[in-house]
Amino acid sequence: MSKRSYARTIYLIHPNDRDVPTDLEAIKREYRRDIPTMPVDDLMLAAQHHQHKILLMDYHQHDRVLNQVKELLLLDKNFEYIIYNVPHRLVTTQLLKLGQLKGLFYKEESLEHMIKGFERICAGENWLPRHVTSQLLHYYRNMTHTQTSPNAASLTIREVDILKCLKQGSSNMQIADMLCISEFTVKSHLYHIFKKLSVKNRVQAIAWAHQNVVY
């Protein structure tokens, strides 16, 4: 596929309160192209034409965006993301919350480096730090065998709800509040989920949910 036929447009997604990151204009000047902005409310409309869009998001707004998106699926595998202003190295559970990453840029990286990454991403490549790629590959490889797990189909509706909450990064207490059950019941459900999916922990359960499209 030629770079021209792949060419994508980068859109900045931000919370519905129109709180656009203050550094956007500086990024656009360096990039020398427009970066349209898109509040969360417009994301559902974008879903119909997502093949032409890569979503850019300030890491510091991620939680607010995710809370507003809810079931609209920031983590939908059909959406591609660039995350910037990342303050420090992230653990794997945090990376999994960031959706289908095309690029990740730390706060201390120069605009020049970021723009170079944007250009390569729009040409069809990924721009991820080597250690990030290694983290994701390690966990997804460990989860490959669970895709065909005979126990997957035996998940109950409530267990699927728990997996959805896990994908959002919710704690046991938060899951209990959202589903109106006790924290003890959440722990019991997690025990049965791990057993059915043949996984050892939350990270592996989240990875399984990503690969098996649990929405």
C-alpha cells in the first residue's frame, strides 16, 4: 500500500467541556497542518468514518475522556490513537487502558520528534518506544492461547460486565459501586473469571478481553 493511499488525518479528541490542550497551537505550527478538534460527543459520529481518522489525546485528559466515553468504547479496536504528554513510563495495565496505540510520546520529548512521529504514523507506521512495544508483545503473546479457551463461552452476563469494568481500569470497590454489588462478590466473580479464562491476574484478563472483543 502506498503512503498516499494510506494517508490519515489526525484529530485531537478532548472532553466535552471544550477544554482543548493549550499546547495544540504550538503542535499545529510545528506540524504545518491543521489538526481538527473533536469533543467526545462527536466520537460516535466519527465511528462511522473512523478509517480516515487517527485520534490524538493529551494523556492528562485521558481519564476525563474515558469517563465521558463510557460504553462508546475508547478501546474499540477500530479506533487508532496517539497519546502525548505522557509523564512517565507506564505499567502494562495503564498501556492497555490507552486503546489501540499508534504512537506514544513522553512529556520531555521535543516537538520536532513528535512531528516526525506524526508523519510516520500518517504514512502507515507505528511510533512507539521500544520498551512499550516489548511490554505489549509480552502480554499479548502470553494471552494467545486463551482466544480458543473452551471456557470462554461459559462466562455469565455478570462476569462479562466485570470484564468491561476491568478494561476501564476500575478497582474492585469501583466495580462494586457501578454494579451495585459487594466488594466480596466482585472478588468471587473475578476468581471464577480467572479460572474460566485460564489467566492468573487482572492484566491477563484485560488482555483476553481486548483480544476477544468484550465490549
